[in-house]
Amino acid sequence: MELIKQGAEAKIYLAGFGEYFGAELIPGEMVIVKHRIPKRYRIREIDEKLRKERTVREARVLHRAKDFGVNCPHVYEVNLRDMVIAMEYIDGKRLKEHLEEVPMEERLSLCREIGRQIGRLHEAGIVHGDLTTSNMILRGGRIYLIDFGLADFDPTLEAQGVDLHLLKRAMESTHYTWFEEGFEAVLEGYAEIRGREKAEEVKAKIEEIESRGRYRERSWVG
């Protein structure tokens, strides 16, 4: 297995299907192996409980998201002895780079599809927690959401507003020359799935969250 990413909570490996499962059931298929690593600073029993809860939650989130039509990795195995999830490897191009290489019309079309995917996710009562174009892959003309380590079951308007607010900030940072048009296209796609009324509620919540941030900044300066 090849270590491809290490975060604070987990190590991410890329492995061949046969290498990991010991059988070439799907020739040439690769799998992502996510191992939630122990934390030495935590009491062992608490650490195991937290890692188990987070591993189970991520697997359940992915299953439910799939049921609601979200393009996301398929879960092959959940190993609660070692706190490991084996899931489908989405082999494609990150949207972070792809969006900067295509004409504006195609960018906005992709952004509308991003909005549809997020709309389906929120319809499932799930928030991603780390929506950035780095966590979106284009494969075979379809956009896939990946990296659900911070995802949770939360159907509240506040959580959904925060989810989209984080995406807006990420787009402003990464795609700053055109993010305003891009995020409007995201909201258009979102409304196609959730309906105009719900989309307007979420948009108002995003604006409220932004105004809170501006108020805190002014208070700090003052």
C-alpha cells in the first residue's frame, strides 16, 4: 500500500483491490484505505470509542449519500478492529485545477452540478464539513464528492448554511477572479434539487453567517 495523505486524524493509503482483499475480484481496481490512527495523548478507552464512532459515522454517511443520488465513493469494507474503511478510489481530475483550465461557460455548468450534488447531500440530512473544489473529482463527466471525514448527520438550516459558506470562502480563495459568478451558479444548481424556497432560506442563512463574521471583525478592531 502507498501512503498518499496523512492528516491529524487518519492516514490514507492507495492499494490494489487484490493487494488489499487478497483476491482480484475487480481486475485493475484500486481502493482507498483510510486508517484512523490512535492518539497517544488520549486515554485509550476514550480514543478507541472516538475512533470507532467516527469510522462508523463516515461509513453511514457515505451509504446514505449514495442512497440520495450523491456521487461519492462506494464503501467496500468497514473494519472496526483496526478502525479502517476501504472504499472506492475515484480516479479523475481535481476540480480545483480543472475549473481554471476551461472556458467560463463550462466552469459555470460544472458549478451548477456542484450545487446539485450538495443539494442532494443536504436533502439526505448530511453536511460535508469540508466543501472545497480540492475535495471534488471529475470522472467520466460526473462530479464526485470525496473526503467525508468531517461529515455529519445534521439537517438544520444553520449547518447547511455553514457548509455552503465554507465552500464560498474556499472558492473565493482558490478561484478569486470568478468566484462570485461561480458561487451563484452553485446556488442555482442547489435550487434545482431543493426548490427555490429552501435555496433562498439557505442563501439568507449564508448572508447571516457572513454578517456575524463582519461584526466580530469590527468588534475586534474597535
